[in-house]
Amino acid sequence: MENSWEPVKRFWRRHSLPLTMALALAFGLVLASYLVPQPVIGTLDLKAEINSAFAEDFSEQVRFARENPEIKAVVVRVNSPGGEAAASEDLYLSLLELRKAKPVVVEVEQIAASGAYYASVAANYVVAKPSSDIGGVGVISSLPEPEEVGENKIITGPFKGQRTGKRHYARQVELIKESFLNAVVEQRQGRLKLPKEVIAEAQVYKGMEAVKYGLVDEIGSGIRALEKAAELAGIVHYRVRDVSEWMGKKKQGVQVVLFVDENQLSPKTNTVPANYFLYVEHEG
Amino acid sequence: MNGKKHVKLFVALVLLVLAAHALLYYRGVYVPPKTVLHNLDISVPEAPVQEFREKFAQGDGMVLVDRAHDNAFDERNFSGFFSSLASKGYRVEYVADGNLLEDKLAEASAFVSIQSVKAFQEQEIVVVQRFASRGGRILLIADPEKSHQANSLATAFDLFFESGYLYDFGENDGNFRYPYFSQFAGNALFKGVKKLAFYIACSVAPNEKGIVFSSKGTKSTAIESRASFSPVALNGGVLALCDQTFLSDQFNESAGNKQFASNLAQWLVSANKRPSLRDFPYLFRGRVDIVYSPKFLRVALALKGLLDGKGLEANVVAPGQGQGPASAAANQIIVTDFGSKNLVGENAAAIGLTTEPALSVNGIELDHEGSGIVALVLGKEKNVLLFLAEKEAVMQTIITHANQRSLDSFLLNDGLAVFASKEAVQEKPQPVSGAQPQQPPAAQPVPSSK
């Protein structure tokens, strides 16, 4: 009895070469889609006054972007006047870590001032618009008020409720400013054209000035930021995905606070002030 | 083809597809830049604090502090400065009503106005100018941190607090708005002071009156064209200082600030104010003897009551006892008539008083019955205040005028007032009292002989 597989075998003997090739191509394509997926440029939004809650959320997104193999580069879209000092430093340090693994490009929309600029200098490249507001390298804070002595409150040291004396506190603020300044000088090394003393004046520059002074690298659109990110990552034909949505986070309607009245700055307690890397708008 | 060859072909094609796929997306490899954390080894240098120990000194006087112009400062923050004044034997009093300024300044050696938010009125300025012209010292402090009207008084003394604030990125006490100053004019105010730290200070014009000068790196936010700024300026007995924070307790520890604050206090209490009849009854330091003619005993006792009410030590000394050794050094108030040579004595010559052939003072002839004279004779060891009149009613009138500080129309100079009014005698004079100032009766001013 003729083997029931004989026709198949005959067919294979006659067409083995094209079949092998077709199978290899099909398998290769399937395998490639897993092993070599289409690269993604992840986008992160830094579009809010920076506070600890925002920094926590942002750092989570940075971690996701760093660990996700599909994401080959990150574009951070910045539109913020800065915010709390420690939260701003958190963004800076997170992006610095991300930069070690993947290229980071910052696209400045309207404003990247103070703490937002602090975070931006951690990027490989910064793109801004001609009229973007950039800079404001400095700290804003208020001196601690001496604590009222209360019979029913017991403290174990004179500065327990006040943190420190006014003069010492002013020096601490100066340390924070110097750290910020050093970060800008270090991360913009070779590109910065302004002396440190001038940057310390905390001026906010327009994008076109900022390029001239080396505070940002290029005037360009969001598309240019993506292209630069792709170029640094060495990728083409990439997809763009919002990291926040990818993580399944509900995209919140972000309320961008572009200018902050300094009267809105309130200490966290009655006596202990908070430090801000924040661009504040003074009343006339 | 055998099976092995098929497998090789299959694998080769799969790898080819993978490679093609990779080439479709990847054209290079990301080479991260050298990433180092910025330098965190930062220090903010601090000027050495100058050792300071307050010197206690005997003194007796009052420094008047302005509270009548919505002055924006908290005296609790100035305990160091005020205790410096106290350690020199001076007390601090406040004036909360501009109408009382003249009364209070009569007693004061110095006047301090810190961050006056309300402008000084024309009459107040005249009073302060008069005070300064007689040697009273004035310290005007403003701070650019808050709005102020200090220039309403400062300009009366040709000084002006300029706008903006001074800053220095190099030489500062931990913040660019806290500049150091180490160039001083040769002045006792800077005795023992090597360096000052000011905390948001402005410049005071004109620069020529400056006594503290900025260093090369100090700039002003408002004035770009000038190279040197002075936050402290002195014009005669008026010192304008544009920073109140350096005097406050948490900031006066820096550099030589405490020494300077103490020197400021010393400068204030070193005022050598020339007494004026306008200052009555604060014309004397220490005890005063009231010497009287018998017919003015009631007036003398009332005068003692008035001085007691002002906290001044006064004794009524019977006629003939006033020149005793015990009273030789004591200041005197002499209440007598024009012809009382034994009481008026050599003071008559000092004030240009003659009674023969007619009553005249400083060459001005006076009506004997209706006139009164108030004269202050300053001596090396004691001062003598003379109240001269023939009638008790006139005597009461002139004392009341002196007490109510309404001598202006009768003053020939700071030490001599002359009343020549029959009306003053005819009207019933107010009793001499230190309690409630009352409107004195009208009197006729005497034309000045000048």
C-alpha cells in the first residue's frame, strides 16, 4: 500500500527550495517582530509646577522608559516654571540616570524656567522655540521665623520647630543655588557661553538668546526634537508613544502654571519654609 | 538538496530577515555621554565674627524713637541696639503722635526714625530741623525691602535714600543681597569695625556725604551708571542708614555689626544738644534748686509741682540759701523781680538786663509792670533759668507759656524770651500746672533787636 505521505514527500522533493525559503522568510518575519521590534520614542510631559507628587509620578515614567526595551529614546516635553527644590532635583537625577541608557531630548514649549530648566540640563540635547522662556537659575525661599514659645509644646532643641537661624538658613539656600549652578555648568559643559556669575543672576532668556548663550542647543519644533532623539539613538522608522498612556495611567488634564505669584508660595509649616526652584511673576 | 542544506538555508534566510529587519530600524548605536553628577563639595565662606563686649557707661538721657509714622519695624528684633543705649545709661522712649514730637524732643538727646511709612508733615520737619540745629542727633533708618517715606525727612537734611538695592556676588554674607562693606570714612562710628554685613541695603545720596563705601563688585539694581555706593551717609548730626536688618538680633552677629551698632548708640548719646527755652522744663541734668523772691513763693511751689510731675528733681530753696555751698553745683531756677540784684546777680549782665534808668533787655525797653522775661544762662558748672516779672500774674503767665511750649513768638533767641503785654496781665492767667497744658493768655511779642 502506498504510503499516504508519499504525495507530500513528492511535492516537497519537487518544491523544497522555494518552500524552505518561504518558511524561512515567514518565520524570520515573525521572529523579527519579537526580537527586533519597531523602535519607539517615548514622550514624557513635564508640564506642571513641580512638586513631590508630580516628581514621583514622573520618576515612575522615567523608570518605565528606561526598562522598556522597545523605547530607544525619550523626548521630554517641558512647559513649566519649576517648583519645589527637592522635587526638581529628583527630576534632574532621574533624567540623568535615563541618559546613561537612552538618549534624552528636551523640547521646550513656552517655558523651562528654574526647576524645569534644572531637569532639562540632564538631557543630551535641548530644543526650544524662539520665544520660549529659559533659565531662571536660582532659588526662592523665605527665612524661617522664630518659633513662638508655647508652654504646652515641648521640643528638644531650639531649632526643632524653626529648622535653623536666619543667617544659617540664608547660607543653606546659597548652597542649594550653587548646586543648581554647578549642575548647569557641568551638564552644559562645552556648550555654555555665559560665565557662571551671569547665570547666577537668574535671568530668564528667550529661546533665541538661550541658543546664543548655550543654555539650549537648537531652535526647533517638536518634530525636530523627535528627529534628534532618533538620530542620537540611531533609529529610523520609529513610532512615538506617550509613556504615561502606555503605562495605563489615565492622562490627566494637566494644568500648566506658567507664572506663579510669589505670594502663593507658602511654607510647609508655620515656621519652616520650603525652597523653590521657581520662576515667579512679581506684581507690577 | 539534502536536509542539512535546507536547514542551513532556512537558518541563513531567517538571519537575513532579522538583519534586514534590524537594518530597517537601526542605523547606529547610542553611545551615552560621560555622565557625572555635578560638584556638590560647596561651601559658603563666612566672615569671622568680630569679638565684641558692650562697655557700660554712666549716662542720663533719653533717645526718642519714632512711632508716629506707621514705622514698620518690630522693636523686639532690636533688643541688641536698644540694650546698647541702655548700657550707656540712656532710656528709650517712643513717640506715637506727631503732635507730641516737639514735647518729646525737648527731653531727648537724639531722635531715631526707623522705616517711616507715613510721611513727616511740614511742621514735624521744622521741629526736627530745629532739634538738629541745636545739636540733637538724628538717626534715620530705611530699608528698601518695604516701601517707606523716610525721604520726607531725609531730604530736609539734604540726604536721600535711593531706590533699588545693593548686591554683590563676590563679597557677601551668604547671599548676593547681603554685601560686605569694609571701606569706611575716618569716623568714631567705625572704631573697632573691620567689616560690616548689610542685609538688603540701598544707597544714600549724595555720595559725598557717604561714610561707608561699597567695594568694586557691589552694584545697585536701580543705578547702573555709578561705581561706588554708600549705604550710610552723615550730614552734620543727621545719619541716614539704609538697612534695618543688620541691627536686628539674628543678623547683628555677623562681622563687625554688633560693634557698629554699639558705636551708633554711642554716637546718639554723645549728642551735645544746646539747651533752648523751647525745651523747658528739660533744661537741666540732675537736681535743680528753685530760688525765689518771697512774693513769688506760691509760684515757686507751683513750679516745683510742675517739675515733679515731669519726673525732674527740684527743691524749693528759701531766699539766701540758694548760694550755699551745698547748692553751688546745682542748677537753678530763679523766680524773682527785675530789681532783685541779690538773686539775679551777674546773670543780669549775661542777658543784657538793665533796670536803670528804665527796664530794658538786650537794648529793648520794656514796660516795668506788664513785662516778663524768661532767660537761660548757660554756665560751665551749672545752668540758670530766670523767670523775671514784677507781678505774680505776669510771672504765672510766662511760666505757663514756657510750660506749654508757646514761647516762639516771644523768643529773642534760644535763651531769651520777653513778654511785654498789658493784656497778659489784665487777663486772668492760668495757674501753673504740669498736669494739663492749657492755652496761655495772649501776649504781645517784642520785636527782635537783631
